[in-house]
Amino acid sequence: MSLSDRLWRLRLVVFGSLGAVGAFGICLAQINGLGLNTPIVRTTFYCFLGTLSLSILLWLIHTYALRESASERTHLRYRFAADFLALASIRHLFPLAMTVASYGLVPHSLALADEWLSWPERMLGITHPVVYHTCEAWGLLLPMEFVYDSVWVQVVLILGWFGLVRRNVLPLWEVAAAVSISATLGLVVFWLAPAIGPWAYYGQTAYGSPPPSAEAAFLADFSALREGRFTALLAGQGLVTIPSFHVVFAVLFAWVFRHERSIYPAAIVLNLAVIAVTFPVGWHYLADLPAGMIWVAVTIAVVRRIQGAPEQSAADQESTLSPLQGVLGEGGSS
């Protein structure tokens, strides 16, 4: 299968899955009476729509408006810019679709799964309150939070590296497809096994202090949704606990650099650290971490299967990564 065909498959998976999730979430919001005409929803949607519209405009210019005398280099630039903007639009589409769908699912989800999700850590004697207090006593919580939040910085760095330095959109579409598939299927698990999290399950007395602001916001929204008191989406919180999407992101963000010899070791170290801190500062159960690793391994296998081709050889990859060529210069348009 040509690289152009692989790219088209990945694009269809990304926008098809996230579009379906978003539409499903809007239907649930209507059923539940959740207001979506709020500043955060409008702003995110307009950012997505504006970025995607500009991408489509560049693609139309490349397809219909460029003169036949235009150089191949000019065509490549337009195709690349259109692809890059389409990828940038996913930065807004993903949180919008996932937030609306997860908020819509909570009132219809099954019984809370905290009892069996917390069972492994309780059997091992390394419960979340114990680990949290240990990290707090050692003064590790603040640096751990910086490591935990580094996944959002990595999104920008990955876009910059493959989009502006390597000029290669294939790894970006692979990651986008893997994230989209993981999120779509993860919503099913979220519906079957919703969890209110360790702070509410173990109780405030186990921690000896009120929950942090982010955790308190999650608990307020989750409880209001379960009890039918939630009315409008004013500020979205991450509601999905299993699988841990920070673990999913960490594995994918290391995997995307697998052919970048100068960056791959650092990406592995950083994202292993993200996985390590997810348990104490991400308000997850210990079981959520291996669940995320299994989930992302399956997702990567599915993405490779969708492309219908084995991993590229080192020689092919070097060709693909050459500036302004590679995937945008082989097999016709991208």
C-alpha cells in the first residue's frame, strides 16, 4: 500500500471516530438536558472549525487554483500546510468530543467500579493514600505534577518536530489515529466501569486534608452528573479513569520517536516518568496503569493493521524523513 493510501486511511479513522464520538455526545447532552452553548464549548469548537477550514482552503487552492506551471515544490508546500493544519485542528476536536461524550455518558453509566479497581492496590498494601502521603512527605508532589502535565507540552513539541523540522506527517497521523481509537473504545469501558476515584472512595480522613482544586472540581461534576443535578458544561474535567489516558499518551509519545535516534532515549525516560507519577498525582488506581499499557499496545497494533503495511525499513524511513519530501513527495498527493 502506498504512503498516500495509508495517510487517507488514517485521516478517515481520526475524523470518523472523533466525529462519531462528538455526535454521540451531543445526542446524549440533548437527552440529559446538558447545556452546551457555553463559552468553553463555543471557543473550542470555533478554534477547531477555523483551523480545519483553513486546512480545507489550502487543499482546495492546491487542487483547483494552482497553475499548471507551479513547481512541484509549491504543490508540496500547500499539501503539507493543509495536512499540518488538519492535524492541529485535532488538538481542539479531541478534548471537545471526549468531554461532551464522557459528560453525556455519566448519567447512563453502570454501577461504580471503585471496589474492584482498588482491589489490587489494597491487596498489595500500596493504596493511593499511602503513596500520596509518602510523596508529600518527601516533597515530590510539585515536581511530579510538572512531569504529569508534560504530556500537553509534548503535544506541541511533537507537532513542531515532525511538522516543522522533519516535514513528515505520517507519524503525526499514526499518533492521532491511535489516540482517537483509544478514546473511542475507552468510552465503552468508562460506561461499563465508571469510578469516582480514590479520594472519594478512601474518604477525606485517609488523606487528612480536602482534595486539591482539580480533584474537587472532578468530584463535583461527577457527582452532579450521577445525581442529575448537572445543567451546563462550563469547564470540562477529565472523567475517564480506566484506562489511564496519561499512560496511553506516554506510550504513544515515546513510540512516535522510535526512528529518531537522537530523541528516542529522552522520550522514553520522560514518558516512563509520566507513567510513574500517574498513580500518585493523577488520582488513578494502580490498576488503571497496566490497563492503559495493554490498551495502547492493542491500539498500536490496530493502527499498523489499518495501514495494511509492515513497519518501514530504516532506509525507507530515512527517505520519508527528508525535508519537504518523504511522505509528501512519494506516491502523489498526501
